[in-house]
Amino acid sequence: MTWFNRQSRLVQLLLLLIPVVNWIVEIVVRWSTFLKKGGFIRLIVCILVTIPSGIVIGWLDCIWVLLFKKLFLQ
């Protein structure tokens, strides 16, 4: 998560805009955050991101990063 947050907004948006890259970034960021902080909501989001619907959540995160400069439900 800290690696992702240290990137410029443009790099973050590009990572979340490309479909397969977006899914991989979502999995890595979400699961690493869950392992560090725990929480039921984070676990649910991690499971949702791991299955192929994670690409849709990644695009939602792309819009969320553009508007609020952080990931959705982070």
C-alpha cells in the first residue's frame, strides 16, 4: 500500500486503468493492507478483488483515486 501511495497520481491512474495490471495491483495492495491491518470489511473487499470482478473494482478505484486521491474502502 505504501508503495502504491508513493507513486504519482498519473502512475496510479495508469496502473488502475490497464485491465490485467489493475487486477494484479488490486490483489497485491488489498491483501497486503489486510495482512497488516486486518478487518472484516477489508477481508470482504480482498475476496471480491481476487475473483475476476476485481477488474471492475479496479476501475472504480481508478475513478476514486482521480477524485479523492485514495483507494475505495481504504
